[in-house]
Amino acid sequence: MIYRAEEVRERFARRGLSFDPTVEEIVRGILAAVREEGDKALDRLSLDLDGHPVEEIPKRAWRQAYEDLDEGLRDALESARERIEAFYREEARGGFLRADGSGVLGQLVRPLSRVGVYVPGGSAPLLSSLLMTVVPAKVAGVEEVVVASPPKVHPGVLAAAWVAGADRLFAMGGAQAIAALAYGTERVPRVDKIVGPGNAYVVAAKRLVFGVVGLDGLAGPTETLIIADGSASPRLLAADLLAQAEHGPDSEPWLLSPERALLEKVEAELIRQLQDLPRAEIARRALERGGLVLTRDLEEAMELANLYAPEHLCLALADPLPWLGRVQNAGGVFLGEGSPEALGDYIAGPSHVMPTSGTARFQGGLAVRDFLKVIPVMGLSEGAVRTLAEKGALLARAEGLEGHARSLDLRR
């Protein structure tokens, strides 16, 4: 079905994360049990929910899984790690100290000590998600990266952990894994921050432990929005929409274009390509959540894209670079139909952990900065203190904080 722009505008404008109160109530019970009972509750919940007790998988098993992989897949994992690492080593992460007549001002930039990475299990073993989270953490200098993935952990995930340089890996999933990482147990160390995507229970757990630990964000269903002009290939556009749609029935694949003929050809291509797609039923349901949208022109398409704030924004345009400056809200941008989002999922370089559900309005994709903390440094000279103390005391008294003012008066 082809929508008109005005039919989707209000839907795009009202997007945001939503939470199921039933799921949240269940998760509250899981978190409380792990916080109070530790490993005893963790094992009980893992047996009940995953059919397997929690275990830490030793590194020799990761190495063996890596060596058992097909040579081509081993090479692909190594290439992906190298590109991800090279991309994030370009990110500025140094602090500064500036000294002048007033003293010293600056920032210390320090990596987090211990980070927890959640790697989903489910219907697809996400080897790539492990690389996309662990590698930037290690580039940032995180001392210990602890991975959690539901039992039984896929050998490909173990091999990816070996390639990425993770430090520890536990076979545990769901809200109970988030609880263990947030609160710590006798076996599972408490972390400073938890990153990585997960199902509704994982997202609810992350939301509820925020403040006990830091978070990278709260992930909703994955989404792609493509803007295309008449130069784009209907066959490639349909393939890119289906690549997004097969993630899950709640995925949202969108195509916006002022070319009705193009949209009609893409619609026909979707029907044709769905016929032999292994996850066709999942993709069909996802396509019903997205759609093809006829816009007045490319300007309106870009306006709607910024309103939607997609996780992935693909500019399938003959000359995409001039449009890059108009992008305000997007998790990641893919320039031209020769740079498909599916390549970004695996090996292009940037992490595929990106904001969803409109949260690209206020946050970006996972990066080295997510594993760093900035500590301000102040060392003022005696002269600067005397000069600043009088004005500081005025501000303190304006706020009714006499103790602050007197502390500054003594410096004058």
C-alpha cells in the first residue's frame, strides 16, 4: 500500500518508546529476586526461563569455537573487528589541561572500569552485535568487558567474543542477566554500565536498573527509512526494505519518494522477492508496520525523515552528499544505494547499536564516548580566587545559600 505524506505525518511526530506494564511488573520481581538472593535466584530463574543454569564459559571454549569456524567466516569476523576498531580509534577521546594566569582548568577523560554487554539469543545468533559493542569498549580502554548471552550460547558468538577481545562471558539471558550485571552476585561481577540490545524484558530491566548502572539507551524495534529519487533501483530498494523487515514482525521499514512510478515498481518487487525469502512471514508482518510513502518532493521526504528520526536513514539518491547537511535526526546515515544498511549491520565500521523509536532526536549511535567519563579539573590561582569569590558570593546569596557565600568570603 502506498501512503500519502499527510497520512503518516502525525504518526511520525508521535513516536517514542512504549512499555508494557505487565512486562515491567514481571521484571520488577526478577530484579528484586536477584538483588536479594544473588546466584540462588539467578540459577532458579535461568532454569525456569531458559532451561539452563547460569555458567561462565571459559576462554578456551571461545578459542575452540573460533578455530572450529569455517575459514571464510573467521576471516569475515576478523575483517569486521579490524574495521570497527579502525573507525573508533579515530574518535577523539583525550582530555586537556589549560594553564594561564588564573590557574589551571581542564578535563580528565577516563574509561569506565567494567562494562556489561548483552548479546541477544533468539532466532538469530547476533555475532555482529558482540563485535559492535565489545570493540568500541576495548578501544576506549575499558579494563574488563563482561558479556551475557542466553543459553545455550551459539559457537559463533563465542568465536566473536574471542576475536573482539572480551574478558568474561556468562551463559545467562533476559531480565535476570541484566539484574546480575547491575547488582552483582558471587559469580557475576557488578558492572558500571550495560550496553546492547534485547527483547522487551531486557529493555524493561535496563530501564529499571538505570541509576544503579549507566545505560547506552533503551532499544525498541529496529527501523529503516529510505529516501529515494527516480535514479534508484526498485529491485535494490525492495531488497533493502526486506533486509530490515526480516529482523522481526515489529520492525519498521519505510520508503519515501516523490516518484509514484518508483513506489509502484518497489511494491511489485516486494511481492516477488517475498516468495522465496526464508523469513517471509516475519517480513510481511513488518511491512504492514512500515510502508511506501508518496511525498510532494525530496524536501518533504527529508522533513518527514527528521520528524521520524530513524535508526537507519538511507539516502538512495543520485547525488546524496548535498542532502547530508539537512539531516537532523538519525542514528546512522547511509549515502547512496551502494551503501546498504545491511553492510552497516556487519562490517562497514560504525557500530550498528543505534537509537530507535524516535530517540535519535536526542542521542546518537554507540561510540567510544559511551565508555568514557569526563572529570572536570579546577586549580585556580590565589588572585583568580579573590577576583571570582566576590561575584560567586553574590550568586550564592541570591540563591539563599549563606554557607556557600561565607566560604567564598573567607577567600577574599
